[in-house]
Amino acid sequence: MDQLALLFVLLLGAVVSVPVGDRFGLPAPVLMTLLGIVLALLDFVPNVDIPPDLILPALLPPLLYAAVRRTSWRQFAANRRPIFLLAVALVFVTMVCVAAVAHAIVPGLPVAAALALGALVAPPDPVAATAVAGQLGLPRRLVSILEGEGLFNDVTAIVLYHVAIAAAVSGKFSPWKAGLDLVLSAVVAVAVGLVLGWGATKLMDLLEDATLQIGLSLLVPYASYVLAEELHGSGVLAVLTTALFLAEYGVGADDVMRRLAGHTVWDVVDTLVTGVAFGLVGLELHNAVRTASGRWGELLGWAAAVVAVVVLVRLLWLLPATWLTKRLHARRDLDEEIPLSWRETVVMWWSGMRGVASVALALAIPLKTDTGAPFPSRSEIIFIAFGVIMATLVLQGLTLPGLVKRLGVRADTEREKEFEKHLAVRAAKAAKRRLKEIEQVEDLPEDLYEQMQRRAYDIGVRISPDIGDEERREAHEHRVRRLKRVRRIQNEMLSAARHEVLAARNEPGADPEIVDRVLRHLDVRSMR
């Protein structure tokens, strides 16, 4: 098997893991990691030959962009306090605690190298968090916090990692310079993200064609990441800023085709890249196995100690942080998403899985320092990092569904239905207001006006059938039954038409381009 065949196996696994995960109630990223581990143990499967410095730029931009599409800037702003406590403060605290323990138990491990280890295992993976949380039907407030934490903690961790690596390589460290680098990195990233987001919006308006606009959206995350990194900013934060800007201003209310097609394309990209990313996490196991040759007991003990620190620090941080946030939330009228019970706090604690970023940072540790000496304890750091990744991703990922079920943590479906009903009423009222404006200008016939009023009402009822009174609901249900019958007959007619057009494609003298054009017209009619 060569590298190309291995990539095909991972892509196929990414597709298959989704229905398999749904069938058995397991997160698809965890299944892909297990697949990667199995492949890594097979003799005929080649070792992955990807330069470590290309893993983050190749995988993170589309994954982050796809994740941001499911949220909004308003949601981040409302949850800024819990996100800060988790994505910035907790990452820093975890790094320091891991560094202290690693420095104490690993002989000859310098403080700077220990801090690099702490930084690369500190951030929970944003993709694993969002994939697992979304699949388990957790309350929206928990999903919002986990998404925010996962998206922003890489920013903090990567900057701290680079500072620690620079100190380990050069032997010098300046707190003031480190703090200045952190601030400048954030400022440059936000500036790049906003400029690229604005530029992409203007260019999409000029392109007009939905295919070209979606194609541009596939390039923008990479452009944002690379440009920010070239200017010594945070590529992750730049991608987040660009994605949030485009989510807010990139697609107009009437850009229906771009929105529908864009969602489909990005769902495909998200599924494939997520699968490949977590398959690579498992495949990189060979690095850890090679390091542990003849030292399994010692290295496993160190890895277990660091895993315990990572897991316990998250729990010990979440308990007071949740309590403090609740107190502040109770004193003020804040629109903040917070865990409401100890059960939800436990689920948040057990959702701290590590993944792609930790793998890439571990493999990106330099081989030598500025003096030409080998980087101190590089092999040991890589093994411990993979121990943390495998323990949290596989162990926590496989047991999280059972834990959620046992604790009875579920989404508040009644609240979601109420909000859906509220939006349905707003949509119907907006349609009726517009109808009145048109009627005043165009003087519509009475029968047409009444028909349009019913359709305005139907807009809301189709979103939430509970908004109307019983009589109106019955009338609507009657119209829906009649409409379904009409559509069934129409679909059968269109199906016959498509079969006839497809048959003509193979006839002598038929122009395939014209046939495809007619077929697209019939396909569009079928979607109406």
C-alpha cells in the first residue's frame, strides 16, 4: 500500500464512520482514530510521510471554518466570560501544572521543554468537541461553550507553545517579550481576518455565480491562515475572525442557491477532512511506539501521570469557574450560556478530548537547539503527548455517550420548540407586512390577496405547526395533504421526463451538453 492508497482508505473511512457512529452511538472522530491505530499496527501500511509543519496549515483552516459556520459572533460575545475562563485561563493553568509534574518526574527535562509539553497537551480539540457534542444531543448552552472553548483555545496554546519552544531552543526567555508577542499575534490575526473577510465579501458580490463563490469560500480559510502566519500573527485566530465576518456579512438573505449549495459543499468538506485528520492522529502512533522501544514501563508511567494532571486540572478548574459564573450570572441580567447543574459540569469536564493540534505541535518540535545539541527529551515529550491524546480522545470519546445517557443530560427541546415557534410567527408577520405593502402599490384583486394571505400564514405554519388555532391548523393540514398528492404526481411525471432525457443522451447525434442542460432544468423543477 502506498501513500495515495492510504489516503483513499482514510477518505472512505471518513464517509463510512458517520453512519456506523450513528448506528452504535459513537463519535465518528473516535472511530476514525481507532481505524488509524489499526492501520498503524499493520505491517503493509506505510508510515505517514507528512512534514509536521504542514499538518496544521493543511487541516485546521477548513475544520475551523466549517465549525464557525454553526455559530455566530453574537453567541461568542454572549459567552465571552466562560470562553475566556476555558480557552485562555484553563489552557495556561494546564500548561503550568503539566510542566511542573513533567519537570519533576522526567529526568533531565528542562523547564522550557516541560512548558512546551504542557502547551501542546493543554487545548481540547475543537473538531472533536463540536463533533461529539453535536452528535449526543447535548443542551445548546453546553454545545455553545464547548464550541467556543475548542475554537479559541488553540490560539492561546499555539502562541504559548512557540514561546516555550523558542526559550528551549535559544536558552533565553523574557516574560515581557512573550506577553508582547501574544498581544501582537492577536492584533495581527484579527486585522488579517477582518481585511480578508471584507475583501472576500466584495469579491463574492462581483463573482455573482454561486459555483465560483463557493469555490472562493474554500480558498479563503487557507489564505487567512497563511497570510497571518507570514505576518507573525495567529493563523487560527485569523481564520476564526474571517469565518465569523463571512458568517455575518458573506451571504445575503436572498442568496438562496449559494446558501443551500454552500452548506452541502462545506458539510462534505467537514466530513472528509475531519475523518482524515483523526485517521492521521491514529496513524502517528508509530512515532510513539518507536520512541518506547525497550522503555514501555517508564514512559507509560510518565504518560499516565500527565494524563491524570490534564484530566484533574480540568475538573478542579471547572467546579469553581462554573460556580463563579453562576454567581455573576445571578447578580446581573446576562445573556450567557452556562451549565445549570453538576451533571452538565461533569459532561463538560469529560468532553476535554485532545486531537489534531496536539499531534501537529508534538511532531513539530525541533530536532536540535541553537547550539547544535539535540532538543532535550524530544522523544519522551512526543510519547507523553501521544499518551495524553490517545487516553483522552479514545477513552473519553468512547465513554462520553454512556456518561451523558447515565446522567440524563439532554437538550431542552421545549425551549427549542418555543424559539422555533417565535421565529415562525416573526416570519409569517414579516411576509404579511410585505404583502400589505405590495397590495397598497399594486391594488391586488381580492381573491389573489386572500390567497397570498393564506400563503403568508402557511410560511409560519410550515416552520412550526403550533402557531395557528385548531381550525386554521386543520385547514392547513388539508392543504398540505392535497399539496403532497400533487407533488407526488408531479414528481412521478418529472421522473418519467428525466428518464426520457437520459435515454436521449446515448442516442446517435445527441449533444451531451444540451442533454445535461435540460436535465439540470428538470432537476431544479423537482426541488421546487
